Amino acid sequence: MSATSHSARTAPIEYADASAEVREVYEDIMATRKTDWVNNYWKVLAHHPPSLRRMWANSKEVMGPGALDPLTKELIYMAVSVTNACHYCIASHGAAARKKGMTPQQHAELVAIIGLANETNRHAAALDLQIDEQFR
């Protein structure tokens, strides 16, 4: 077994094999994203339709129109995914960020910020820094 494989990977539920309830969510995903496919995250969540519906509703609400522009939302998602070491989410939201206009220079700067923030966060935690009054 390779270092990146999992012993109990759950098979994705393809559209053709999905229940009517799951197909309804898949169709909303495709319509919302203006695409003809559903990625594996949703296909594996489909084993528990309530989780699939809930997470899709959450995703549509949080990643939909708001005060932050779509690219900024994807960059934030990528930063959190890198920090959590979620390779799937890094790939998925990296592709979404590129589709929304992320340039190679923006990606390089994002990676630098992620590295800096993780290092300084660990320093601040290890040093048990008192928060400056000016930050309150």
C-alpha cells in the first residue's frame, strides 16, 4: 500500500446509480456550477443523503455571492486546506481559483502567506504571547 492510499476508501456513487434524492442534489450542483459532472467529494457524501444535502446547502450559501469576491473565497479555502493538509481540497479549490482568475504569481504569493502565517502562529502560540491592547 502506498503512503497516500487508504485501506477503506468509499466508492463514489455515480449519477446513474444514485437514488432520486441524490440525483436531485447532483443536478443542483451541476446547474449551480454550470458543469456536466459532480466531483468525488459529493459522490462519496451521497452514501448519506442528509449529509450530502446539508453540506451542499452550506457550500452554496458560504461560497455563493457575498461581501467577498469569488476568487478571494477560493484563496481562503485553499489556505485553510493547505494548513489542514487536505490534498483533495487543495486540488479542487486550486482548480476553482484558477478558473476564477488566479495567476501563478497570486498562487506563489498565497503559498508564501500560508507559510508565514503558519510559522508566526506557531511562534505566538509557543511563546504564549499576550495580545496587545491596540489589537482589541
